[in-house]
Amino acid sequence: MLAKKTRTFLSMLGIIIGVATVIAVFAVGKGAQESVNSQFQNLNANSILITANRGRGFTSSSKLKTEDAQLLLTADHISSATGAVTGSTAVSYGATDKSYDVVGVDQNFIPISNLAIASGRAITTDDISQKAMVAVVGDTVVSDLFTSGENPIGLEITVAGKKIVIVGVLKKLGSRVGMISVDDSVIIPNSTAEKSILGTKGQVMITTQVDNVDNTGAATSSITSILRTEHKLKISDADDFRIMDAGSMVAAAQSSAKTLSTLLTAIAAITLLVSGIGIMNVMFVIVSERTKEIGIAKAIGGKQSDILSQFLLESVILSMVGGIIGMIIGQAAIPIITYFNLIAMSSSLTGPLIGFSFSVIVGVFFGFYPALQASRLDPVDALRSE
């Protein structure tokens, strides 16, 4: 193996790639799972999210309004509700100009979304009634706009050409609330958003809380009935809103993550299978090249089991060394990919263990038949071969 370094490396290359791929697969799977959990960690299990239903098949725009949130407080089993309108627009301070999500909210949005104020205050009912030009900003917005480290409370930023005073800063969240990336958001009163900033272009989102998670089905039916009546929809009309409960959203996202992991695992398994066939072919070549050596070994007393063990061990060593190199490459790639934010990945002990175990199994499985063929060679025929 040392004498034929190039051949040895090429025979291990498939195993190296296969094991590294297996590790990457499990890292992507775990990263996707953590991403799902992070995205929905601030959405309670008894939350129901209502959004406008727009797109192909709908003849008119949705009539969903932020005011519908207060109406839904009359729905069965609904304990609280908050309406928000979201949209993306330019935000600037001094020479810095960036695009952020602007979220128009009522006074219930921050407590229902389990958000915390790091400094300053939250949006109040007075802000909403007065259509006040005030904002609570996310942690990323502060770090992007106020690079000198000044206290943003009381300072003016320009949002869609309008001057708005910062009255509060949210504690860094690092995840999303439903469809909103809070750290990258400028939160203002919904009345201000609808009148001065977003107008009719905003996407309406209503979040409600069910008194008990077991009552989600009944609450959803009640919400549907109330909104259809409020929006004056005919029996033949489709809903102009979409209802999603937290449990269903999490389950759907987790299902997608599992499907992705299964697909990538299948690709990794095929890679290992192909690499195993490559090892088997290399071992057949090695046996044919060393036929005379096998004959000599048998002529001086070598047993069939000795020859079998020798060639099988070579195959296993190829797989084990390739597996170790693949583990090193796979594990080293995770922090690099994570650093450049190419895809969500997270280290997992399962990936290296399964990858290395598969590499050993591949070595034994695909190396056994060539080794068996070598052990069965007739010593006389083997000695006469050239």
C-alpha cells in the first residue's frame, strides 16, 4: 500500500468523499432542525397566525385588516390577539442607508410575541391613537446604523423619507417571530405604518392566542366564521385569509427538514456505495498483480485463511484510513461553511460515527470477495502466472 501511494489514495478517495458527505448531511439536518426551532421559539404552541391569502386563483385582494385582531377577541377560546402590518423600506441615519422590515404593531404585539425591551419603552396605546412617529428598533438595526456606539434612544432616523424618533430598543433575539426577523426590524405604531409609511402595500398578519392548545381546532373554526362574515364572503367564495396554527407550522417545517436530510442521506449512501465498488475493483487489480506472490505464500505453507485475512485487512485499512480523513475534512468544513453563512449547519456526533462505521462496513463487504478469490487460487497455477 505504501509502495503504490497514488493507487492507494485514489482507492480511498471515494471513501473520503463519502464520509465527508455523510457528516455534512447530518450537520445540515441538525442545522435545519435548530433553524426551525429558532424560528418558532418565540411562537407559543397555542398561537394561531392569520395572514392575507393572495396569489393565483384569487380574483380580488384580501380584506384582512389589522383591526380584525380586536374583532377576533370575540372568537371562541381566543384569549388575546394582536395585528401587525409588515413591509420592507429604506431606513437611514446620517450617511448610513439600508433596507429593513418595517412592522406596524399595536400595544399587544411585543408581550404576545415574548419580546423584551433592552432600553427605552414599547409602543403604547397613545402612540397608536396619535399616529405617533416613534419606533422600537431591533438589535441589528442599532449596530448597523449607530456605528459610533451612541445611545439611539431619542435620536431620529429616516424611514421611507419620514423622520421617526427611536423610543426603545429590543433585546437581541437571534430568531424570527412568525414571518418577522425582529432583530432586523423597525417597529412602529400600526396606525403610523398604514397612514405614513407602508400605506396599502403592507402585508397584514394577525397573531392570536388560544386559551388551551386542545381548543385550537374549535378556535380556528370560529375565526374562519367571524372573518368570512366580516369580509362579506359568499358561500362560493374562497377564504381571503390563511390560518396557520403554531403546531402545524412547526410540524410542516420539521417535516421539510427531515425530507431534506433523507434526500441528502440517500446521496451520501450512493457515494459510499460507488466508493465501495471502486475499492473492490482496486482489490481485484491488486490480486491479479500479486498472483505469483500468493502462489509462493501457499507453497511455503500459507493457509487459505491467512491469504483471506491479509487481503481483507488491506481493504479494511483502506476504508478506515479513508474514513478518518473523511471525518477530519467533514468536521473541518462545518465551521468554515458556518462562518461564511452559506447554509445552516451544526456539528453532530451521529454524522462522524455513522460515516466511519459505514466506511468500515464498505471495506469489509466489498473487500471480502476479492480476498476470497485470492485465497482460493491454486498455488501451482499462481506460481506459473506472469
